[in-house]
Amino acid sequence: MPDDQGRLAGRVALITGAASGIGEASARRFVAEGAHVVVADVQADRGEALAGELGPATRFVRTNVTVEADVAGAVDAAVSAFGRLDVVFNNAGILGALGPIATIGVDEYSLTMGVNVLGAFLGMKHGARVMQAQGSGVILSTTSPAAVAGGLGPHVYSAAKAAIIGLTQSVAAELRPHGIRVNAIMPGATVTAMTADILSGDPDAIAEAHETLARDALTPRPGLPADIAAAAVYLASDDAAFVTGEVLRVDGGLTTAPGTSPFAQPEFAETLMREAGGRGAPQAS
């Protein structure tokens, strides 16, 4: 049951891609923080099971985010079931088209952009439709480090996630006067079924994915879906009331502090480096 003292008490949220991974963790955390949640996903069995587990505070709506009628219907279902809509979290996404730029097919390109960009666009469009009438709301979308650095993801996925940033900032400027905040979350490598599938070909190999990501993590452990859910709760809550048009990086420093500092090494224990590489205390003049 929702916590009537939680950070999202009384709020209503629609989360796409909520049947697994980051979306599932976010749905669980939102309910724990007091929200009512519409779980929107194409994975009907998983989505229905999650909604059943979380109880009457949750509804499942089968949603293909590339179909406008589906997204509009999920938004309307949230309002019909719970009376309002306070948060749209455009989280659904796929890795999509793979391979070298010279071999990527147009159909694969279109599907990748459709799920990752069109899906977020439709969530923003129909979320804004309701939120403007209310005079309040929060729209969140999931981007990626691949949006800001080459070599961290497939080509079309990288382009799609960069588009999320541009769309977020542009829509934030439009909707700010209506009391609607629009932000994005940038997860780093996170232990999910998608990551497990990428690493091993088995989406259920979560423990193996955790172990693999832990070996290369910049922090003492890899990112977890719960880390991203915590960021989403913050951005959806009144704690972030003055935050809009922002990209919140939850990547363990991958895009802002990727290197190992030399000053963590014993050879840099001295307190001063002088001219020509001299070290030690300042010399008397």
C-alpha cells in the first residue's frame, strides 16, 4: 500500500517500460513513497504480475510507446483510475540497431528511434495535455552516457538518447510557465535484464551481469535499478521543485570523472610541486 507520509504521497505516476529493470524498480519505489502508479509496458504477463503484487495503488495498461493511441490511452487510464496525473516517466527503451554504420538497416533505425524518441515525445505530449489543465506536473525521461560520449553505445541508440536531452530541455522551456518540470536521468551501466542479455545473451543472468559490471565499475559496486529509481523519486518530488531542464547523471562518475586520480597514488603524497618538477616545501627567498 502507498505510504501516506511518503515523498510522493497522493501523486499519480505513469511509468513506461515498468514491467522490468529500471521501470520496475521505479514503480516499486514510487508506490513505497506513496504514489499511485500505472505500469505501462508491452510485456503483459510481467506487467500484470507486478501490478497484482503492488496492489490497488497500481494498474497495468498494455502500452506500445510507438503507438500514439496506446500512450494517450495509458494517460487517460491514469486519470480515470486515480483522478489526476502528476508524473510521466518515459523510461521504455531498447538498444535497437546494432553493427557498423555502413550496415545498419533503415527499418532497424526507425524502430530504435521509434521506441526511444517517439515514445518519449508521445509521453511528453499526452502528459502535458493533462498537466497543463492541472497547472502542475513532472515529466522524466531516460537518456544514457552514450548520448554525450562516443563508443559507449550503438550508433542509433546514441543518437536517440542525445535526442532525449534536446527534447527535454526544449520542452522544459515551454512548460515551465505551466508549473510543469521536465528533466532527464542518465543511468550508467546498470544491472538489468537488458544488460544481462548484452553481456551473456541471457536476460535472466542477473547475477552474472552484476559480477561482470562489478569488475569494471568505477565505484565499489555497479549501478542498480534502485539507484535510478531513487533519482526518479527525487526529481518527481517537491525536493526538486526548482529543478527543470536538467540531466541528472547517475553513472558513478563515468561521464564526469572517468579516470583514476594520480593524487590517490603514493608518489603524489607530497603537498607541493614547484618549478621544473621540484617537490617539497616552498624554498626560502
